[in-house]
Amino acid sequence: MPKVYAWQFAVRTYEIGAQDTVRLPVYLNYLEESATQASAWCGYSYHWYQANKRAWFARKTYLRYLADARYGDTLTMQTWVSDYRRVQSHREYDLRRADGLPIVRGRTNWVYVDTESLRPVRLPDEFYEAFLPSGTLDPLETGVESFTPLEAAPRAYSRTVQVYEIDSAAHVNNSVYVAWAEQAIYEAMRDIDQPCTPFGREVEYFRSAQPDEPLRIVCQLLGTAANRLVWRTEVFSAATNERLATDLASYTLNGADRLSEAALNTLAASGRRSST
């Protein structure tokens, strides 16, 4: 049996957005904090990693949104390690309200890194006994796996990494990429006034954005799956055109079973304008 760590906490006011629900990037913060606490519970604290010049860097995160969390809700996060490989591991997350209502199911592929060389290093043998991985990766539907392609032009934005987006590892925090993707998708959806509900996402990290780095963010509607829209948002270094991260996200259309031709035409036209 894996070691399952449980963390109970209340939603704070500063985690709530304009819809009176927890903002989507905050769930990434919950995942990170629960992983840190769970590691300390197993004998490897935040300070242990600092002293040993080691860290876990996220390679890919999967999220399935199941219900909204709101201010004052008491939430319980359960987390456990599901597999253990040479230099990486998957950690599972199950976030529920106190009454048992599922809020988010997540998974992150973490890579074990030497913080001086920034290269992956072999996991210590003692980690296996400390974390006791379950050995199974249960299916986790994010809604981005298959879809009918659409011809919507990409939208491009420019920005520079801000100091408040940098975390203790001296690079952009994992949750910030979701915030950037959410802003890009919001800008696109605002043109068609079509309300949507987040269904799931997969965020892949290639290289961490650095302080003051100029960026180019490209967002594109890829297609539809049932009554959902599938979006891809990519973050590039504006200086080198190196891809830093990719966010694939699916959203359920509220009160509609498909995107209208007029809405699609609007998205395609606005994409062409923003990319010039």
C-alpha cells in the first residue's frame, strides 16, 4: 500500500477570482504545497532538499476539474506516489470538499534534479521505502486526447517575466504558466461571448522561464470534442524562439453542443489580427 498523505485546509479569500470560485492556477499551488508537505511527512523536508542541493522539477501536470471550490470551503487533499523510475516519479492528487464532493484529480511527473548542475540525478534507493509508490497509474481523463480539428488562426502575445512570478527556485512558478494560458484563452473567448467551464488540462514544461525574460505566448483553438473546446497555448522565449511550456486545455460549452460558424469565424479572424 502506498503512503497516502492527507492535508486539510480552508479556501482563502485571496484564492478566489471574479466568478467567486478558486482561480485555476491556485490548484497548481495546492498540488505543490501538498507534495512538499507529503515529502516532509516521509522524512524529506523542503530544508533537506536545500541542504542536499536537490529539488523536484515538474515535467508535466495533468488536471481534471470536477467541481468548483469556493471561499470558506474546507478541502482535503490526498496525495501519494504512483510510480518510481530512475530519475523521475509520478505523484497523484485527489482534492475533495469536506462532504466528499470531488473537486480536482491531478497527477504530476516530477524529475529529481541537482540544483547546481540543473541536471536530473538518480533517485536515492531509500526514497522507494520512504514513499512506497502504488505502482499503478489510474486513467485520468483531461479531455485533450482526441478532437475534431478546426481552422482557427493562432493569437500571439508578448510579455516579459515579472519579479512577482518568480518562486524560490529562481524561475517562473509552475502555476504561472496556467495563469498565462487562462488569460490568452479568456481574450479569445471574449470575442465570441460564449461561456465555458474548465474540464481538464495537461501542462508540459520544457525549460523554466527566467526573471526579465521576454516571452511570446501563442494561443490557438485546436478543435472540438463532444461539447468541448480544446485549446493549445505555447510559451516561447522571444529571444531564441525556444519552447518553454505547452498548455493543452479543454472547456465545456455552457448551454451549447457545438461552436457556431459565426463564433468560429470570429475566432479565426481575431487570430489573424493578433498574429500580425
